[in-house]
Amino acid sequence: MAKPKKKRFESSGDGLVFSTNRELDLTPVTEEAEAIAPGEQLLYLSLDRKQRGGKPVTLVEGFEGPGMELLVLGKELKQLCGVGGSVKDGCVLVQGDHRDKVESALRAKGYQVRRKGG
């Protein structure tokens, strides 16, 4: 049985291993976007088939605010439709053509929704 390898150092994720600069500020910087009221946001709803083997995906774009709120919104929309999907690059992808369900759910939450495309 092989022995587990020991880690020589713990990585902080920023790539910095050692610095001789005494004036370097090493405190982590956290930038959070402010929450914007749903009534002030305009979300675009579209159906996308590009680079997905012809399979339709409902796409919600234009969300402004903290990333955590976008993840929660994506999860709620996927649960509502009973399908999978993901949140990438500030967009919510819901597998399948669920534009009507997603539009009514977003309007019920107070968002302004516009359909994009055909």
C-alpha cells in the first residue's frame, strides 16, 4: 500500500509564494456587488441551441448583483422546471425550452423580463 504524499506548503490561491517587499499588503480583498432591487433589473430571456448539439437551453441574461443571489435564482428556476442547468458568466442556463415558466416565475419575483430572439 502506498503512503499518502505530504504537502510541503499550503497554497493561498493567489500564486504568491514569497515576497521581500515589506510594504506589500497581503490582506484578502473582497469586492461584493451591491444588491439591486428586482424591479430595477431588466432580464433578457432567450432560447439557445448553439454549441449544444441542437439541444435547447433557456438562457436568462442581464442579472446585476452579487453572485450568490444569481446562484440562488438559478437554483430556484431549475427546481421550478424540474430540470438541470448551470450558472455561467453571469447567465442562468436551464436545460430545455421552459421560457414560459421561467418568464412567469421571474415576473412573480418582481423582475422586468424581455424575450430575446424568436
